Amino acid sequence: MSVHTFSSRDFTRDVSAAKRAATQGPVFITDRGRPAFALLRIEDYYRIAGHGEATLLGVMDGIPGGEAIEFEPPRLDIQMRPAAFD
């Protein structure tokens, strides 16, 4: 794993280069020569934070005030029958 450093000016000019570098390891973005931010692949963030991959339900649970949202999906009534080959 390699660590890359981009100045905030270089990061702004070429975000795609920073994203490519982040596939190889963390990218530090500096502000006036001092590290200010870190760019990581989302998988690395989840591993470091001790979280699994985000799920839709997890994201929905994280919406502020979301507990007041009512959601009752309709129940599907699916009838299975054998295929007819004539």
C-alpha cells in the first residue's frame, strides 16, 4: 500500500488522478503544506471504521427524522405454476 499526497490546488485541478491514486492507498490532501484531508476507497473506510458495507435499510435508518416516515410496501401475491411446453 502506498501513500500519495496532493496539495489542495493539485487535487482541485485533477480529482481523477487523486481517485486513481486512492486505489493504491490513502491520499493525503494538504492545505498550506499540512495534511488536512484523507481520501480512501469506501471499502478501506468501512474496514477502518469497523462497519460492513452500507445497505439501503442502514442509509434509510440514518435519515434525521426518518422514524416519522411510514413505509408499508405492498405484499406481492405471486402464484407459481409449472411451465407448459407444447
